[in-house]
Amino acid sequence: MRRARVVTEPFSDYIRWEHEGTPLNLELGEDIRWLPRHRIPAGAVLPVDGNDWWMVDNTEVIVGRFDADGQPTERELVTDPTVVAQCARVRDLLWWLATPHADYRPPVV
């Protein structure tokens, strides 16, 4: 499994917690990379209105929505091939722009 985490710097408490816990995911075989939002290419459009999403078997996308405090409010399963294809294209672009966890150093505030 691989994961590209698009993040806002400086980190929120939750993202800091995710970053600190990432070594556990790596031990379980995940490959995790980090991409600060300011490094997303100009003109790139994040799918599903910029919400968090997870792709499953390149056929489905689970969209997570959160409130202003970062609390989850709902999840939606999307199977529309056009949306899934858009997510796959963006995933592949962002993956190569993102920094592997071992090399990424979040800014200290």
C-alpha cells in the first residue's frame, strides 16, 4: 500500500500526530510520502473538491469529509469511472512530487 499525504504547513495537531505515528505504518509495509500544499503544481486540480480520499483497487474512491475542526462528518463511496480515473491521474502525479517519509522534515513552529 502506498499513501501520499498532502499537508498544510505548519502542521495541525492531528497531522503532527499522524507524522509521528507513521513509522508504525512503515513497519507494516506501507510506503508513505508527504507533499506540502504549496508544492502542488499551479493549475493542478485536486479531485473530489479537495477532500481526503482513498482509492481501493483502482475501481473505487472513498471520500472523507470533515468539519472546520477536522472532525469527520461523512464518507462517500464513489464508483463513477470518470472520478476514479481523475483520482488515479492526480495520485500518480502527486506521488512523484511527494517526499518519502524518511526524507521529509516538517517545519518546526
